[in-house]
Amino acid sequence: MLAVVAVVLLLGGGATVRAAQPPPSAAQEGFVPVDQLPQQEAMPAAPLVGGAYAVAWVVIFGYLWSVKRRLGTVERELAEVSRRVNGGQRA
């Protein structure tokens, strides 16, 4: 649950960065070298990468928990079948 809250906070913070950026300017005429272009604000990649990893780990742990739960159900059913089979072969 804590990971979900962290992902929401990380992804929610990106909306404020996008909203603070100025609108794109009109097309330029002619060639302008890259080093002469004005610096533009860019959203750092760290929050996006962290959010992606958080989502991936939540999905992985959710899947493992689901497999563990289903495996426990199968083991209980096998124990019940084994008990019934051994109980029916009394001499």
C-alpha cells in the first residue's frame, strides 16, 4: 500500500512540472546551432524511473503473493485427498 502511495506522489509531482513549462515558441527561420539555443526546462527522469520501478515491484510481489496463496490451496487439497485415500485403505 505504501508503494502505491509513493507512485501516486511521484507521478503527481510530474504534473506540476509540465504545467510550469512555457508554451512552445513559433518555428525558427534558418539553422541555429544547438549550443546557441536557449535552455529549456526538462523534467528529470529520476521520478519517472522510480515510479516505473515501484510499479514493477508492486506487480511482481502481487504476482508472487497470488502464486503462494494458490499453491497453499493446492497443498491443502492434496493433503485432503491423501487423507481420504489412506483412510479408505484400512485393513
